[in-house]
Amino acid sequence: MGKTLKLWVFFSVIIVITVVAFLFMNNFSDKNPLDNLQSSSGRWVQDENGWKAVGNIPKCPEPIQLGSVADLNQATSVLYPGQMRSIGYENTGGFRFDEVPNDQITVTAPIDGEIIMAARFLVDGEVQYVFDILSPCGIMNRFDHLLTISPKLQEIANSLPKPKNNDSRSVSVSPPVKITQGEVLATAVGLSKNNNNFISWTVFDFRKKNKVSQDPAWAEKHPVMDHYAICPFPFLPQEDQEKIKSLPAADFMSGSKSDFRN
């Protein structure tokens, strides 16, 4: 084999290895969308030490200020985040509405932000929607089990993977879609077939880990996202806070216990 041919083969192999490595890394990134949460102003990335901001990230108000997510005069009980339930540990909070139909419950955005991830899945044949709204300063609100969503959100949902039974894995929304505080996200929630009416709402603060995650035993047992989950109720308008205090806890096992209530 001549010297020129040997060099050509050598560089061809290098090119092939480079292309394969590039494709592998892109595929890995697609399988781990939460490793890099992109907004228009900057992004939040996850490394071995947790989440950190990259780019032009504004500061959050202190304390965090959240708007109402629903008319809590319709709510009948409260689900507290960060507790063991019959289905296992849940970082999700929310509200039950046992005295009104599903389609009389409106969900609104509690904060300005951008939809950066979404999913749709099936439960007993009904399509359920999940949307993650990331504020520029690092507060992420996740709404799950939305039933009838706004036209803006429906446009996003139309491009999501085909819904599968109980497969709520989210995919990135690119480019992110802007949402303003008070904007209607959904006009029906939960499962209409069995009149199971509830709002599933989880809030994460990527600026710092929560207090309970400082316990090594707890931290070892819980996935990293749980380390950033917070209880959002103290940051709601005062009227909503008072209403929540007057409502019973929805979960029969853990009641009002929450690992995220300081």
C-alpha cells in the first residue's frame, strides 16, 4: 500500500470516528432533556454538583411571587408536595375539586416564563398533558394531568410524540413558547371518565437545593429533581394562602406533611 493511500485511509477513519461520536452525543442529549434547560435569555445546566445558570440570568424577587393557579373557592382539599402516598413518594402538590365538573376548572400561569418541555400521554383512553414553564430566574412550574388546554398549548401538543398509555416522558419545546402570569393554560383538568377532578402542580427552584436534601440519607434515596422541589403555597397571594389553610389535606396517608415545607 502506497504512502498516499495509507494517509487517505488514516484520515478517513478519523473522520468516521468523529462523525459517530458527534451523532452519539446528540442522541444522548435527546434522551436527557433535563440536563440542559434552555430559555431565550440563558440556560440552566445540570452537572455533578446540581443546577447552575449559564448566560444572562436575571434575579428572582425575594420572596418568590406566584399568582393564582385556579379559583381555590372551588377546591375541596389540598395535596401537599413531598410526601409518601399510596402510589409512592410524590414531589407533586395540587388541589382536588370534588364538587365541580372537570370542565369548570381553569388553570392559569402563576409566573412569567417559557414553556420549555411538554408531554402528552393516555390514562384510560383520555389524553393528559404536561407542560413545564421555566421563569428566566430559574423557577420551574410543572402542570400535569391537564385535560383541555388553550389553543396556544394545543399548537405545541400537536407536534408532540403520539400519546402512549401512562408514558409521561417530556420532550423539549424548541423554540420555547412565552407565557405570561395569569394566562389561561387549561379549561379542564383530571380524568373526566371517573370524574376525578384535580390539579397536579410541582414547583422547582433551580437556584439552590431545598433544605431536606441537606440530609444525606434523604438525598441518597431521592432523584436530583426532588432536591430542588419546593412547596409553592407560601408564595401565592394572601387570599389563596388563607384558603389553603382552611382546606383539609387530600391524602389519607400523609395528610398535610410535606418534606418541602420549611
